[in-house]
Amino acid sequence: MEEVCSFTRGLTYGKSDEVDFSSNIVLRANNIDLDSNSINLNDLRYIKDSIRIKPEKIVKKNSLIICTASGSKSHVGKVALIDKDYGYAFGGFMGQITPSEDCYPKFLYYVLTSGLFKDFLMSLNDGTNINNLKFSDIANYQFVLPTLETQRKIVETLDNAFNEIDLMERNLCSSDEKASQLIQSLLYLAFSSSKANDELSDSPADQGLTAKVGFPMVRLGDLCNTISGLWTGKKPPFEKATVIRNTNFTKDCNLDLSNVAVLDVETKQLKSRTLLPGDLIIEKSGGGPKQAVGRVVHFNETSGTYSLSNFTSALRVKDSSEVLPLYLRHFLYFQYTSGETENMQSHSTGIRNLNMHQFLDVRVPLPSLEKQREIVEVLDKVFSEIEYLKVNIKFEKDSAAALRQSLLSSAISEEKVVA
């Protein structure tokens, strides 16, 4: 690689050099989008105008910038093509790769975004703890370098193919978004108190969902008892407990028990904290995005004994002749996806907490048990079909990404090799 390009290290500066705004703008590793390998200008850093930046520390059109250090090794080695003269500097955890006249810039960009190059990066130090990348690490990387004319033709062919794949991916994302919107629309139709109609809609998807006029609104805490999660105890005797954590919650609010933890806990805690089929498990605390806190999953395991971690709680229906657990699960999923639980959160020391008093004070629309069964049946059926659709969409997205890499690897794997 060193035969056809040069490498420049990024600008180093101190924290005290940063200001709110200036004419000295610095690109950092987060300005390279990991998924698209493109420049992202949403979060620029400014340093004092009094700092004189050398010309070689300014990004140049038709060069590439590369991330050379990151807290996440998946980001090390990500690159972006500089498509114009921005006049911006690039920071110390970055490098600039400038191709020679024999190497077409976008061809080099395709080489460095290929799976072949990523495999090479992973092979360094046996793929472990690669959080820093030196130019000497990649200087001897070998890749195919056809004639300049052939490079241009390859880039043109790849550009055209990738434009078609981009269109396919946009259509898939649009379908995925529409599926999510349909779910929210059905939940709104089923549970919004502003939707009150004695007659069912003519739409097949709406059949069984429309609530009747005058149904009671009942406080969630009056319908359920709360079960707290386990806390770390120190008093024997101890027992082994299979504990469900918030990591067992899937993105779409289902339960994944493939990685449950087995912990030593105080025996006395297990008596009141063992789950039963029909319980609803709540993610009440977490260090991740605020949208995750408030997720509710339905527990329906009939084999094995499970308990809860201290980041979770559970609701247990007091009277199953009054309300169905699955009806409550759908209602609370509506609360979560509509953003209602975001308004019940506090944030301290990096942890988000759900205000359980507010959560339990939520009013639940409570039609007859027969009507609840009807709503659950319709939602389960439609959601099952939508889930099948989303699985197919994900498969198509993965196929598009694999096709992109296949085309890329094939296009740059012929002709002569340079280092």
C-alpha cells in the first residue's frame, strides 16, 4: 500500500484548546459514519483561532481519512472519502491517506471499505484488542491495482450497482417503517381512550379492536401486585437462582432466555421473588438509551424456576377474571412504543430509572373479559404476520449487504497486486 499512497497523522491539541465556535474546525473519528463510510458533519469540534494549523493537517479533496484509535475496535480502520476541500483539520486519532497519481481515489476507497481489508485488520494481533492502528500496520497491505483506466471503469460499475442496492435498501427500510407504523396504529385503535365507538371498523385489520363507549379506566396498580427484583444479599443460606435480566429483553419486547444468569442469592429472597406464568416483567432501570427503560415482556415459562434481577420488576394480575395478562402486556407495549414511559423516567449516575409510582398510576382501559380476549386475539394474529414480514425484510437487508461486499471483493481481486 505504501507504494501508491502517503500517510499523514492528525492534529493533536489539548482539551483547553477547545471552544464553542471558531474558524478552526476539526474532524474526529465520530465524523466517519461506521455504516456508510461517509463524512458526517453533525458533531464538529472547534479549537481556538490562535492555533495555527499546518496545511498537511487539513483534509484534502480526493484523499481518505481513517480512524486510527477508538474505544471500540469495530471503529478502528473505518474510512471516508473526502469529496471536496472542506478546509477542516483532522484530529489526532485520525490519519489522512493520499493516493498517488497511479491510484484513483475512489478505487482506493473501495479497497479500504472491502471485507478483504477488514479481514486484514482483524488478523493483526490475531484480531484481539486492536484499538490502535499504526500506518506501519497497513503499509504492507497488498491489493490489486489495475491500470488507471480500469480502476475508473471498476468504480463506475460499482457505483451503478451500489445505486441500485441503495434503492433496494431504502425501499426495505420504508417497508420496515410502515410495518412499525401499522403496529402503532393498531395499538392506538385498541387502547386510546379518545377512540370510542360502539361499531367495529369495516377494515379487516380493525375487526375486534375498537373499544366500546363507557368502558372503565382502572389504575394499573389496582389490577396488579408488584414483585421486586433480587438484590445482592450477604446472609446465608444461599441458593442458586436463574435470574432474568434486562439483557434478556429483545428490542421488540419479547423474552430471550438463551443467556440467563445463574447466581447465588439469599434463600429468603426467592420465596417472594419467583416468577409464575402470566407475570409481566418490566425493565425499570438501565444504563442504555432511555427508550429501553419501560419495556414489558410476558413471562410464560412452565418449566424451571426463574427470578428477577434488581434492574427489573414484575406485575402479577390480582384477579384473572377481571383482566388478562396478555391484554395488559399489549396495553403496556402501547405505552412504551408511544413514548409515554419516557415521561416517567429519572436519570442519575448514568442509570435511567422508571418511576414505579407513576407507572402504577397509569389508567388502563378495561372492557369486558370477552372483549379483552377479542383484542388480544386480533393483535396477536396481526403482530405475528407483521413479525414474519419484518423477518423477511431483515433477510433481504442482509442479502443486500452481502451482495454489496461480494461485488466489491470480486471487483478489486483481479489484475496485479501492489503493497
